[in-house]
Amino acid sequence: MHLKQYAETMEGATGIFRDGSKISSVQQISIYKIVEQNPECPTRLVIEKYAIVEKNFDITVRHVNRLRRSWGLSRKRGRPYRDEPVRGNSVDGAVVVARPSICFAGLHFFDDWLEEREDLRELIITLKQAIENYTDAVPEDSFPLLKHGTETLTMRFKALLYAPLFGIGKLTEYDVKTHALETIIGRGYQSSTLNQFLGQMERIDAAEVLLPALAQNRCGSLCYIDGHMIAFWTSVSMHKGKITMLGRIMAGSNAVVGHDENGEALFLEYYPPDARMPTTIIEYCEKVAELTGIKHFVIDREVNSEAIAYAFEVRGWGLLCMLDNNQYNDLSDWDAKFIGKLEDGSKVYCGPWKNPGEDSRIFVIVEKEARLLPYWGTTHMEKVAKPIDWPQIYSRRTEVQENSFKRMKDHGALDVNFGTKTIEAEDRHHRNKLKKIEDSSASILKRIESKEAKIEEQERKVEESKSKGNGKRLEQRERVLDEIRSELGELNKKKMAIDKKTEALGEPKKRYDRDFRKQKIMTFRTLYLENLLLFFFSALTELIDIPLSLRCLLELFFKRSGGYYETASEIVYFLNEDGLSKSNRIKLEKIVEGCCKMDLTRKGKPVRIRIRPSPP
């Protein structure tokens, strides 16, 4: 039908098209047809499409928006959604949603599994409560996070949560790497949006509010504690520590993480790299005990000392640690008795020091291939485990923490720095150096005073010998006096050298510490994701009869491409088996079989998963 006739028809029916001073009714109909075909099309693009046909066209976006509002075809606010998946009709007439090609198909299934659990919903409720508390505390403040609804918070948190599984470390990689965010949560995000979201979460200090979510499913009675240092490159003068994985002294951060014996993360705290664990461990364990109720800890040799053992003992806490190699000679140093053997045949002895003094620690010594492995624990450690089990409990630390850190660096972006803000702080390096110099100076001054007193005493003896006319005695006393004066001279030289060190040290510098708030949020993200993956992995391995590692599951299942089909009665995922060896194809079949046994549902429909055969 010609546009003018169509205009007359529509005019008679609705009266919505009328000639205006800038745009005729025929032109309005052309624009109406473009908008009607795609209601979500932005007005700017509508004008560009019409300008291809109509060259002499002078109308603003604002004018077209008024027309769209009168037609009831205004688009929703925000960025436009991308094209919807293919839609058609199933055999029984119900609507079918089809995505024949998706990447990370296994991750889509994991998202369905997560939606069925209450963990994420409770986390978002906690985050909303934190937002409300912030709004009440600072009513004059205003930024987008404070207005976000539950759906927006969930989608944006999932974008942060799933980023490492897409191989994305820095959020800017969302702009250049292939990912499946749009097909998993229904829309994609640019890094600018997610960085703003992260910055706004930093403003409300979200990490402190979200941390309890790590321990909500804990079922263990022990807490393994270890630190993970990350290097930080900067031109600003910052406090430095031993970043062990790079073998150098540099700025960075130290994430102290607590896990239970099942490998699930419980707690997280960040410290500057120069803060050693013995100075912070008591405060850290108090927070763990308050949050989880756990009062028995397994820590590496960094906290090995009698003073730390006493501090744990008086608080009623259990602590399991190891001695350093330079603290003993052989088995005879202990009053130890044979208590049994380990599975590998190593002999195990238990007892205190031969001369314990005030040291109340209990020692378990493993004699293994002509070398000793001495473990120690407080008396409260016996309440949760027998001494003969201590070596096995301590050896679990490698899998629970050190291997866990390696996995999280691989698929959890644990070693990525987030946030570049710094906070001015006291120059602790200068303070520590100055304290050492002052301690040395005080020690030298005491020795100088002692020597000066001895010189006075020796001079009195020399005068006494002279007055008595002693010969040999006078010679001896004068020789001793010369030796003391020589020693005093050496001490004065050392004192002058120390004074020069003090002068060379100069005034304290302006030093900075990192602002850990963003880093803490993202490390919480990593630990939370690892806990979810462990829960999923545990649930899956109970349903299959083949040995499987978490890394194999991620590579073989989560990262596989495939397809997605939704009918009126079910949701079906298809996994491609292209390029798989025979053994890996068998593993994938078992994984798919186990996933189907989980009996997941979404939107009230059962979720199925199938393998799509390779084309001939």
C-alpha cells in the first residue's frame, strides 16, 4: 500500500499521524514502521536508517522521542540489548528458544546449579542490606550502586564472579576476550561499567560485609592459615617485604587466608608486606574464632616460637606448628616415648623437652629416613586430635592451602592486582632501622659505662700498688688498665660508627601503603568462587565412578562450546566433542551423565545436558 493511502487509513482509524511543521504524516509513518519492527532500537539509529531514504530530513532525537511516546513505542532506558536468540515453534506449538552455538556451555549449566542454591541470593540480600545501611549513615551521598535493584546487583556480581573462568584477570579484558556473559546472565558488560561497580562497592566497604558468606557452609573444626603475597609495581615510595614468588624485596600485599580441613575458604585479611605474621596472628585468629567459632589452628613455621605458643595456650586455643632445623640436635633433646608408626613405617615419638622450663608445648617427633620432623602443639590441640595424627593433619596443609593457591592463580585470578589507591603511612622501614640502631647504641653505652667504671677501679688499684712500692703487681695492674682502655677505645669507635649510621639514616621518608578495599573485594570473589566450584565438584564426583580433578572438569566441561535449546517442557544443553581423545570423550560422557543425575530445574523446567556428536 502506498504510504499516503496507508496514512489516510491510519488517520481514519487512530488519528495518530498528522502533518507537522517539520515532519509530514507520510514521514511519520515511515519512522513508525522502522520503530515498530524493532522497538528497542535507539532513536539515533532510527534517524540514521530513515536518513538513507529521505535526504532532506531535519528533525532532532528529542522530536522523534516525543512521537515514539505518543505511539507507545518508547524503548527502555539503558544500553540496548543485543539480538534475541532464534525463536520458533515446537511440534506442539509451544515457543522454542534456540542458541545453536554458545561458548562455555558447561559454565551455563554451573549457573543453573548456582541459581538452584540459596548461597548467591543470600549474598545479594546481604549486599543490599549493606547498601541500605550506607544510605542511612550517609544520606547526602548518591551514586548508582545505591539505586541498584536485586536483578542488577546479581548480574553485575556474576560478571565479576565468572570473569576468571573466562580467562579474564583485569576487567579490561572483558572488552577484548571472548566470553559467554550475555548468554549466561542475559546481557553483556563493558569493563567501564564493571570498574565503576567495583569502585562503588569499595565506597561502601563491601568486603567487610560479604566476608561472613565464606564460612556460612563450614563443617570443619580446624583452620589452616597461610599468607599469599602479590607483587605491586609502583614509582611511589611504599613499604616493602619479601615477595617470595619473585625472590626480591618489593612493594605488594599479603593476603592471609584461612581454610578448613576440607579446603573451603573461611576468612581473609590483608596486610602490608612488611607486617610479619607473628605480629598479626593473634588478632587474626581472634577474628576467625569470633566469626566461625573455630579455636584450633594449623600454621607454618613462621609463627614458630615459645611466645606464640604461650599466647595461644592462655586463650584456650589449639595450635599445631613445626620446629626450625636449628632448634634441636637429635632425639635425645626430648624426653620422648615411642607412640606408634605412620603408614610409611616412620616411627613416631611424643614428649616434652628434656629440660622444659616454662615451655608447656607437646612435641611429636617423626623419625623418617635418618632425619627428624619435629611437630609441636599446645595442650588444647589434643582435644581435637591425638598426637600420633598430628603429622598427617599438618601435611594436609600442602593440599588445603598451597595447592589451592596454585589453582586459584590458574583459574581464579588470585595474583591480579585491583586498585591503585595508596594511603600515606608512617615510615615503618625508617622506624625499624632506627630502633635497631638505638638498641645497638644503648647496648654500647652500657658497655662503655661498665668499662669506665672498671678503669676507675683499676686506676685506684694502680695508685695503691705505687704507694706500696709493689713491682710485679704494679706491672700486672698497669697492663690490665691498658687493656681496659684499649677496649674502651674500641667501644667508642663503635659508638661513633653507630652515630654516623643515625646521621646517614636521615629523616623519615614519605611512604605509602596500598588501599586494600578493592583488592579485598576481588580476592573475596576468588575465594567465594573456589568454594562454589568445590561444592559443585563434590556433588558431581559423588554421582560418577571415575577419578576426576577440578582442573580436568574446568578444561573438559566448563570451557566446551555447544548449544542451548529451550522448549515448553525442558531446557537442553549440547556439548561439542570435537577434538577430544577417546579417554577424554569417556570422561566427558561420565560428567554429562552425572550432571543429568543432579536433576536441576530452572524456570520450573528440568535441565538436561547431551553430547553433540562430531560431524562425519
